[in-house]
Amino acid sequence: MIKVKINTELCIGCGACHAIAPEVFAINDEGFAYVKNNDFDEKNKDDVLDAVESCPTNAIERKDK
């Protein structure tokens, strides 16, 4: 199982994570990403991992449990 977290110091709000995995990531009123659902199931895992890899600033921190 993995968990993800957005490093708000690095996020530039490009929206790639939300475009790839909208069930896990969202964009707040200020235009930056946040994790809205860290209890995603295995079927969303590949999308989440793609979002982690696609982040241009490496703002998505991944923690394997």
C-alpha cells in the first residue's frame, strides 16, 4: 500500500496529478494540488504512480507502507 502527500513548497499547480488521477488529487482555490483521497484502491494505484512520476517539480511525496 502506498500513501501520497503534496509538498506545498514545491507544487506549482500545473494540474498534471489531477488530470491523471482526479479521484485522488484535486486543485484548491489557490490553484495548488492537494490529496483529497489517500484511501484509493488498487485499481487507481497505477494512475497515482503515473501522477507521482509526471509531477514536474517532484512535489508528490510517496510513502510505501
